[in-house]
Amino acid sequence: MGIEGSPPTALVQITVQADWTDVVTEALRSNSTGTFWISCYKRGSPSVHGTAKVSAGENERKALFTGHDGVDVETITNYSFKVKVPEYDGFEVEVYGSGRRSNISKISCLDVSPEGALFVVGSEDGTIRIGETESERITVTLASTDIKSIVANLA
């Protein structure tokens, strides 16, 4: 059972094509359209694999997002949008990008504590970040060298 006897919540995982911000940048730069994939997963439900189309609006500096194939997409800003999944009881999540490459390594895994208060994110570069789900704030960052040191001291 979950918190205070309630059943555990089935979390929805949304995965977006890694270079989606590049697709947006190119659509805005060339006043054209582009597409990228969005995959949605929920335990006990079929996966939803949709696409998002981005186009330059009448004002070439404004991106317009639309969803297809089981996902609804709503524009927030040029580099953020809201994904709604009707198949998952209207579940929605906001996705944010910077519009430029960052030096943060790709996320390779994610987990949430049983009580739902904390989350842990592992990156391809070996960094682990621990954060609070309520505040959405990273509170601890451990580099791969820190982790090796901790493990060595446990042995």
C-alpha cells in the first residue's frame, strides 16, 4: 500500500526525442515544420507512441506545437509544451528545453522513493542527483568519483 493505506500511484513516464529542441530551432530558423516523437508509458496500460509537429507561426519567432497519434500537445513557449495523454485518463506533463545544447549529461535512469517524497536521477556520465518531489529541487549531486569513494568505504 502507498501513503496512509492508499494504493500506490502508477507513474506515467514520458520520453521525448533527445534532439527535439534542435527540431524547434530548425523550424523557426527556416520558417518550416518539423516533427519529433513522444513515447508514453504507464504500468498496466498500453504504451502510447505519438508525434509532435512544430511549425513557425505567423510571427516567425513563435513555435506552434500540435500532437498526433494519441498525444495532444499544447504550446507553452518556443521551447516548452504540455503533453496530454487521453489514453491515461487525461494525464498531462510539461516538457521544458533550453533551445541550446547543455553540458548536462543525458538521463539514463530515474526512481522515486516508496513514500514519494524523493526522486533519484542517474545520468550517462555517472552523476547521481537526489531531489525532493514536492519542491522539484535537486538537493544532492554526487559525481561518479564521489560514488566510487563511497562504495570503496563500504567494502
